[in-house]
Amino acid sequence: MSGLAGLLAGRTDPGVYRWHTELAAADLADSVAAAGWSLAEVSDVAETKDEVLAAIGAALGFPAHFGRNLDALWDSLRDLAAPTVLLWETWGSAAYADRAGFDKIVRVLTDRAAEISEDRPAFTVLLRGDGPETDLTDLG
């Protein structure tokens, strides 16, 4: 869990990472909460861009008027009030089914993760599970 511990402690920059671990969700939730972060999980299979955006919106508790497009995703991610880890267990389904749509969503998630300020708390996405090759960094 050293990669996660470094991330939660601020020694590793927030971002979108591949994460290979067998850590139970309850243990992850405990670790994230102990560090003062929030945890959101996408565990339902979503293949289309619209399905993925809906799943992310539901996991992060976006408002009912969330527009399910990339601009709305960006705006809603910027409104997160606490440091947040988004655990995306089923990312591989989206990446295989619609690689172009998946890549666009990952770009928005990556851009938000890079934007940290007093008004924008840390945000990280962990892609856990099987999926195609990506150029994303592994979180050790």
C-alpha cells in the first residue's frame, strides 16, 4: 500500500493511476478516511461515454442536473469540497468498448487532478482491475 500511503500523505502527486492491489474496499475506505480524504467508487460496468459519466456522477454525488458531458464533468469536479479518491473498478469495460470516449474522460480527470489550490482540494483516480494497455503510471 506504499503508493497509496504516499499519495494520501502528499508525497505523490494526485493524478490518474493504474492501481494493482488486492486491498479490500473496506480497508481502502478506512485508509482514505484516516487521511482526511473522501472515497467514491465506480463498480458498475459502464461502457459508453454517457454511462461512464453517469456512473462517475453518481459515485461523486453530483447534483441531479449534472449534464453528463465533458464540460459538466469538469465543472462538477471543480466543485468537490474535500480531497477525493475515485476508485474506478470497472474502467476496462469502458476502455475496451469506447477507447476514444474513455481517453477523453481520462483527460478531464487528469486535468482536474493537476489543479490543486485552496479552492480545489486534491483529487485522484485509481483504475483498478483489468483493462487494455495505457500510458498511465502505476501507483505502486
